[in-house]
Amino acid sequence: MKIETNENLLVNVSVMGSVCQPNFQGLPAEPYRLDSDGIPFLLPTWGSIVHNVSVGDSAFGWEADCIHPGVSIKYPSEGGNRGLNILSCVGNEAIIMNGEAKNSVGFVSGKSGRFSEQIIIHFEKKVRERISINDKILIKSLGVGLKIKNFENIFCKSLSPQIFNKMNIKIKNKKLNIPVTHIIPEHLVGAGSGLTSESGSLHIQTTDLNEMKKYKLNNLRLGDFVYVENYDSSYQHGFLRKAWSIGIVGQTNGPRAGYGPGLTILMSSKTNDGIPKLNSNANIVNYLKFKK
Amino acid sequence: MISNLKTNEKNLIKMSIGGFATQPSFKNPGYIPNNDGQAVIYPGMFGVVNNIKVGDNAFGWAGDHVEPGVSIDSENPNEHFALHYLVCTGNKAIVRSGEAKGAIGIVTGEHARNLIHFENKILDKICIGDQIDIITHGRGLKLLDFPNIEIKKIDPKLLKSLFLKIVKKKLIVDVAIELPIRIMGSGAELNSEYVDQDLMSGDRALMKKLKIDQMKLGDLIAINHADHRWGRSYKKDYVSIAICIHGDSVMSGHGPGIMTIMTGKKKDLSWKINKKANIKNLLKIKI
């Protein structure tokens, strides 16, 4: 059975953001954060242009706290940034509008939320060094409102048709079979629970190394599509038996408790109408035209 | 340089951050009290200092806290602190706006602003307010064979360029000058990830006797019994290695500034005097 969507009814709206700066709290605040054992650390975190980490790379091992691969953008006013954050969808095209890297094209690979509220964009590495802080990047957003015919209980969010149509999703026995690299049990979901699922990130927890091994999470890569069990992200993120969500790994692991790799949630349903199909190739770098 | 020095360099993040060439600034009426209470007025901090470079004398200028080269900052407080916590000495700087757009410089240290060296022909073209981005690289750097030595704010390429030796499992770093702990002053009130600490140059006779008055901007420095892991304090048998980043001061409790790059216990970390241990030589900085 062929999958049909309302793609031709979606509205294509431009949203803009500027390449943002790293931020730290000023004195007298200490610059350190605490790792899950209470040890202070000081490492790069969200925002800015990250030159040497890209989608497709490991989500672990970096000397960083939940770093965003590629380029992160933000709109200066809060309302405008909310527009950017909600309407941008993973897989949407992003174009640099000024500066030395003007006209270079990339794609949205994730979102970050609650504290940083940024959109994460992949550009190939040789373009990144020409991008300046504050350069303007335009996203031709498309995807909010996406629905799948005969699967009205499935909420799509931050999901562009550009990526949905490449995810190799099949219908079998009236259920969606969705290729993913990993299955995340609900007890390993951490930061992001209880917050909005339309923007921002929901983090996997990684402090229990035995559980990490058990669920084979150590080889997670940025850009992997994963399945979250018993989690309903239809409106806000929360536990619900039989519910499920699909997310993409948007940012790396971090040392803080509750802050493992972040997921941008793309689909969710309260009922048992979508099942995971394990496939190690379920990564955005294999779905879109990708240059490292 | 030790060819087999093991580091975690491949796991470090390279991240851009932007700052702006600053305008010299004074608090009304502009005077500061010198060691004898006389009111004096001197340039040196902020701005583009055209004629004093890394490698030049730290003492003797008609200036106060002279910051060599271009001092950059952001007026947004959170970005200001990010500049201080992420930028490392030896990082690449790129001018992003104005007449010098595209020109490349190098970070030579951190005072209340980040200090960038550019060649003279580029300095001539830099205007106050020009945006200068830095590709930060070095935060989180570790020596894998010396887990108890903490590395702070140096680009991996500066670490590799240092004159180092390992003798009986102890890391020996070549430095130009040793400073006695009792002359370490302003900066003790700050966390050791932020700005620098001044040596107190008020005892001019001692400066001369110990030849500290011959110190150069960019010199590597050792301080015995200084623990700079979480602050800047006296602790017996700890050693801190630093870089001289700004010039002398006339104010009590102040003097040339040093910025920490390594700190650890004496059993792991020591130093050897070598007059050539200056970042101008180590990073082959063109003047």
C-alpha cells in the first residue's frame, strides 16, 4: 500500500535566523557545570559554528556538552525566534543570504530548546570557515501540518516532506514500518520531558553505562533516526504505554545528568500504529544530498 | 616538543565566536592613582595598540596594562564571558568586516578583553567596531599521560610547540622567568578561567634584582606553590605555568598580567629556564 500525505496542501513560508554566538553566564556565576557525579567541568556547548562535528559523526566522545553539529541560528526577538523554531522542519533547505558564504545551501538537521532555542543546520565543512557570526540564513520552511492518510492518530512535527518521503517507511498490516537505528526505552528519556514537542529537544539519558550497553546506544550517530517506546509526544513529551515517537539525533552527548544526545521529535502517536524496523543506515546523511 | 605527547586533540570542538575591535575607554576623570598616590593618566588598555607587539618588553612603556595588538570584546555580557571561556591562545582570528575583511590574525592572550596579533599592514586597516571571529579550539584539552595536570586555554598547536621534556615521569616546561608566589596580586579574586592575574611590580628594587623587569610580552612564566585549578591561590608544592599577556602597571597590587596555561602538583609538573620560551618564537608569529 502506497503512503499518501497532504504534502500538496502544506504552506511554504520563509523564516530567517542569524548565526548565533556562544553564551556563558557572567560573574559572580561560576563558569562550570556539574557532571553526573558532581564534578565541575567547563566545555563548549550549544550555539555558533562548529567546524569539526557534522551529522553522520558519533554522538559520543567529544569534549563538549550537547554540542550542535554544523551551524546554529536564532532570530533576535523572542516571538520571531519562536516562529523560526516551530516552522523550520528537519530536511528543509537553508540558504546563506549574506557574507562570504552567500548563496551556499544546507539543510535543517535538528532543533535545540528550553535554554538555547536554536535551529541546527548542516553546511559542508569547507563552507563553514567562510560563515561569520551574525550572517543571515533563510529557511524555506515546509512541513508543519503534514498528515499521513489513514493514520490520523500520528502527529508529524518538525518533519518536512523532503525527509519523510526518503525515510523508506512502508505500510504492513495497517501499521507504519519505520526504519530506525536504535530503540530507546522510556526509562532512558531525560531532559525535555513535559516540555513542548513542537520545538526543542528531548534527551536520551546516558549516565548508566550498563543500560547504554544493553540497548547498544554507544554507537549512536548524529542524524540517526530512532524509535522511543511508550512515549507520547503528540503535544508535550510524556510517558504513555503503547505510545511511540520517532526522533532524529540532533546534538551530541553531554556530561550532565539527564543530558545525553538530544532528539528532535518528528512523529508520535498514542496508539500502536507504528513499529520500528532496525536498519543501521537510517541516518539523514543517507536520505539527503550530503557533503561532509 | 615531544613527538609522542598524547592528547585528546581529536575530541576537541572547533567553534566560532565573534568579537569587535574595542574603543579605548576611561572612567571620568580618567586619572588612576599610582603607587605613591599621584594621579596619572596613561593609554594601553582596550583598542588597537599599533606599536607594541607580543615579544616586546612588558616594562618601561608610558602606558598602563598595555594590551598588545587588537583588543576585542562584545557588549553583550553573556557573549563577553563566552569569549573568555572559549578563546584559547594560539587560535586563528579572521576579520569579518571593514577594510581588513578576510585578514588572518592569532590570539596572543586574554586580559579583560581578548588580544589578537595582526601584522602592521593589516593593523593599519582595522577600525574600531570591526567584527573579528575566532575559531576557538583547545577548551577541554588534556594530556593523556598526565591526568592530574590541568591545561587551560591553549590551542593544541601552542601545546605542541612548547619546549617540553619528560624526566622521571615529570613534565618539564621551558619558561623564560620564574615568579615568586608572594608577588602575585590582582586576579586572585576571580575564577581561574577568567582574565589573568597581575604580578605586583610595586617593589621596583626586587623587580630589578630578580630581573623580572626584563620580562617580555608572550614570555612563558612559572610560579611555584601556585594552584590555579579553580581559582588562583597559594598552595605548597603546586606549580602553575602561564603566559605574560599585558604590560606593567603603576597601580599598587598590579603589574604585568599572566594567564594560566597549566597547573598541577610538583610531582607531575616542573620548569626549566630558557630565555627563548616566548610565544612569538613558539608560534613563529610574524611582526
